Amino acid sequence: MDFSPLWISLKVAVCATVFTFFLGLLSARLVLSLRAGKALIDGIFSLPMVLPPTVVGFFLLIIFGKNSLLGGLLLKMGISVLFTWQGAVIAAVVVSFPIMYRTARGALEQVDVNLIYAARTLGMSETKIFFRIQLPAAWPGVAAATILAFARAMGEFGATIMLAGNIPGRTQTMSVAIYTAVQSGDRSLAYYWVAIIMGISFFTIFLMNYWMGYQERRGGGKR
């Protein structure tokens, strides 16, 4: 049995989640600090959530293609994104980013503004306020956003197959392996990968619910 789709999926999802975590947090902080153009920037950041994954993959293909400005520059540097597992990571980051961004933003918006005002009165910089007050207070929501982003990256299909392709042992994730198995008529293999990805997805949701329940119990104990 070839387990490479499982390991590739885990590798892609973990790498994508790391990038998405920092990009989502920074973007959420940026949008919250804006006084003008907030709706426009929010719409741009949220766009991959409502677009079909194949459309997202199409745009990524244009951006990183050999004939594009960025793709040509990377090619001169000896870097190729197309049909590589790194391309699968980029696709997973773009698709899972809106989940991380919007959930983290919602968590940050729930932080008591009086704490922020008090910190500013004491002379704390905005950076210190974010890391010492906002982020710790919003951490349960941020952690839940991270788990959801991981689950979304794990199950990504459309953008991945457009940008990274379907190369066994290199770019074939579990979602792509399911598609390939169904196309070839191998139902037993498709059921096998479906069971694995459903198990991982269920465990991810269970972990998020457990974390949220733990935080609620912890908060109730403090009160």
C-alpha cells in the first residue's frame, strides 16, 4: 500500500497552517487598525472563501506560470512552483487563509476595548498591546481558527490539482488520490482514503470542540 498521499497531505497541511497562522493574524490586525478602506481590504482577503477552488487555482496558475512576471523571475532563480509539493502548499495557504483571517479577526474584535485603552494610557506601544493583551485574550478563538485552517488545508483539492497537478509520490494528496481512484474505477481504494480523511477531519473537529469547552470551563473556574 502506498501511503505517500497521506504523508504529502500532512506535510502540505502542516506547512500551509504555519504560513496561514501568521498571515491570518497579521492581516486581521491590519484590517482592525485601518480607518479607511476596511471593507475593500476585507473583501479581498475573504474572496478565496467564496470563489470556486478551481478559479483560485486558475489565478495561481496565471500568477506562478512560466510566462508571468513572478513565475519568470522565480524560474531565473531556479525555483519552480508548478507541479511541486510547494505549489500544493501555496494553494492550501490561499484557500485556508480566509478561514484563519476571519475567525482570528472575530476573536480579536471580542477583546474588551477598555483593556486596550488602559494599556495605551500606560504608554504601551501598539505592538506590545497586541502581543500582551489582544492575542492572549483572543487565543481560544485564534487556536480554533488554526485548527479549522489545518482541516481546510488537509482537504484542499481544486486549487491543488490546478497548480501542483497529480503526480504520485510528489504532489498527490489524499483528496487528489480519491479523485484518481474514482476515475480509475478503484472504489475500494477510494473508500480507503475517504475513511482516512474523514477520520482526520472528525478528530480535528473533536479537538477544536474539546479546546473550546476546556477554555469555557477554565474561564468559568476563574470567575
